[in-house]
Amino acid sequence: MTRTPETPASTSVPPRAAATHASAGGTGLAAQIPRVLSIAGTDPTGGAGIQADLKSIAANGGYGMAVVTALVAQNTRGVRSVHTPPADFLAEQLDAVSDDVVIDAVKIGMLANAEYIDVVDRWLERTRVPAVVVDPVMVATSGDRLIDSSAEEALGRMLRHADLVTPNVPELAVLAKEAPVRAWPEVIAQARRVAERYDVLVLAKGGHSAGDVVRDALVSASGVVAEFTSARIHTANTHGTGCSLSSSIATLHAQTGEWASALERAKHWLADSIRLGSRLNVGTGNGPVDHFASLRRRAATPPAPAEIAEQWWTGIADVRTDIDDLAFITGLVDGSLEMDAFRHYLVQDTLYLRDYSRMLATASALAPTTSEQEFWASGAQGALAGESAVHAHFLGDLSIVDAASKAPATVGYTDHLAATAARDSYAVLIAALLPCYWIYIDVGTRMLPSAVADTPYMPWLSTYEDPTFSDASTRAIEIVTRCAAETDAATRERMWRAFRLSAEHELRFFAEPLEVTASLSR
């Protein structure tokens, strides 16, 4: 698939869409997991309508919600009948969602009549969703009209709330109030007139044309924003492709804020889904696409080390934020931390590092390669020697630090490491050891530039300037994530749990000094 941008990316968002982005919970672009609402009819066989929308939203990283506009008796061979609930019930469904949930994007599909369209129109007027994608269900691929002229007029009025409209070629002609066209340049020209008429982006689709190349284009009133070409996939599994494409674009736009990139990613995803749809073996007519084909492939293919590193680091974002917010950390930076609390921390750190060194030595003994054996052995030696000078600077004679003075946070952390070494594999042990490298280098390197010049804790903070420590942390991350990538899924999950638990122990370890000194002062 190739993409040919015709205008700067910034032109792909109409002014209305840009103005409403900030309404998503006051955070600008949508949350990390976008909340996407589908307003559409049903398909009991699961290939189109709301069922396809929800699958598409989930497959593209969103949280899907659904308001039902019609109950459709259909299968892969066709529609048998349609039942529409009362319009006031449609209004109640819409309000029930928006009264409780911040909506990052809406995809609108089947609206059977003008009354239904007006209900959605009024709801959009008072709700102001950041991104609205309309997949107008107006004309079947056979050319049969699916809604009457009054509904067509109502739909035209509703498009003032839309950011992107995704008609098939016959529907494009209805929106343009013109005769259908077939040649690609004429489709583009008609899409441009529709974009100008309704102040929307239009997805012009070229799947109707003959040949082995399929063209699609995003078109604005000023012309083509981006054009895409892809190889035609010869298959009967095309049921619900329009629904699936429009809902996936809405989801991806909620993540990126960019229509062209959302379309490009959606087309890649849908091509996979179409290509592998036949293996579902659903129905005897035009079968559905496999919405989760990419996810199934990903599950069957082990993640890369870089992907694991990103997942794990993101997975402890809450712990890292809590550490950053601790008064112990901020006090180190601005010099306000009581020295008694810091001394308590160093005593516990000394005791912790003695046990941590033994766990590193155990990892060295279990390591499958010479280079890993040498790395963990060097770490075991450095855990004691590298920290002793700084600890002694504040504590004096370290020989007086007695194991009997271990505080609960230290006991919990070292017991976790010892139990992991005794009961599990090398892979899980090194995952449990990793946060001591990774979190410390992250916290320390960010604290140091912010530290006041006269903080009494500068001798400790300055240890993070040592490139040896940084290199060791990078190497530890590399070894652990590569090991996770090469092992089986069950072991990888145990590695993640051990890593997460160690990160939580790091948080308690940093929090405890002030808790202890506060209790002693009472």
C-alpha cells in the first residue's frame, strides 16, 4: 500500500474538528484508550453493523460502546427484515451514554428514517463529540435506495456535525445530488463537491472499479488531502467492510488526531482482516472479515525485546508517578529532606544491597551464556563496592549496620527476590532484579539536573553521572527483554509479574524512610 499526500497534514482536520478536540475530558487529544461510540443497526451473524463496529474498535485499541438504531434480521446472504425501536428510546440510549461517559469519537451507521436522524442530530448539537465519522447507509451496492427522500434531506442537515463521511459510490452521488459516476477522476471531483457542500472530509472509495489496484482518497473542499493505493484482494469475505473501515478510522483518529494517518493504518488493518476472513468459515454467502487477524498473528509471534521494554515500562507508569510524587524524592532534590530520614534510607539500602548482591550472584550462576554470567557477576561485585563509599560518607563505619535492623520494606523486597530465586527460573529472577537497575537510573538521572546546588545530598545524587551505572542499566534491560522475547508466553507472564512486584517494592522502599521517622517523632 502506498500513500501520496497532496497537502500538508494539518489541512486534514476541518476547523470544526480541531475546535472540539479539547472537549475530550479537557485533555486535548483523546485518552490513551479512546472511548468510541457506534450508532448503528445490528447484524446477528456478527459481520456488519454494531457487531462489526465493536470488533473494529477493539482491534484498533479502543473501548467500544453501542447505541442500537435498528434490529436487523440478516445473515451473509442478505437482509430479511428490520425492526426499529421508538425514536424516544434511541434518544434515551444516547443520553444514557453521554451523561456518564466522555466520548472521544462517534461512528454513525444505519439510521432508518428522518425521525431517527433528527434524534441523532439534536444529540450531536448538545454533545459536541471531538470526532464524528458518518458511514451513510443510503444505497445498497445493488443500487437500491435504503432510505426515502425526507431521510436523505435530514442526513444532509446532520452532516454539519460530521468531520468525515465515508459513502460508497452510489451514496456519494446522492449526497452530491447528482448522477452516479464511475471513473476515478470523476469520483474525486464529486467527492470534492460533497466536501464543499457539507464542510466535511470525504473518503472517496475506488473499490468499485476494475483492475488489480484499488484507490482511496481523502478529499476536502480544496482537493485531495491524501491518496492511497493497494492491491485488490480477491475474496468473497467482504461483508461489513464499510462498517469496519469507518469505525476503525474513528478509533485511530481518536488516538492520533490525524485523518490521513488514521485512514492509512485502518486500511492496512482491514486488508489483513479481509485477506484472512475465509478461515473463519462463517456463512454461505459473502462472509465476514476477520477483525482480529492481526491480533492473532501477534499472539502467535513473540514480541520483540523493544516492544516488551515499552510494555513493561508503561505497565509500571503508575508506580513511577507515585515514586516521583514522594516527599522523600522531592526532598532530596530541594535539600529539604531530614537527614534522619536519609540515614534510615541508606542503612536499609546497605542491607538491601547485601542481599541483592547475593541474588545477582545467583543469576550469574544460572545464566546460560558466558557474557550474561560475567554481567551479573560484575553487578554482584558492584552492588557492594560501588555503593560503599557513598553510604560511608553519610553513615561512617558500615560494619555497624546490622541485619537485625532491617525495616519491613527491606524485608519484603529481599524476601521477594529470594523466593523468586528459590522457586522460579533464571528468566523470572532477572526480571525481578531489573527494577533496581531501571527505576534507580531513571529517578536519579531526572533528579540530578533539578537538584539545588547546595543540597546536602549531592554526593549521593552525583553517582548517577557515572556512565558505568547507565551502561549497566542499559545492558540489564537488554538481557532481560531479550530473554522475555525468546521464552514461552507463560514464563514471559511470570517475568512481567515479578518485574511489576519488584517495582512496587521499590515504591515502598522509597516511601518508608519518612514514614518511619515521622512515627518516631510522635
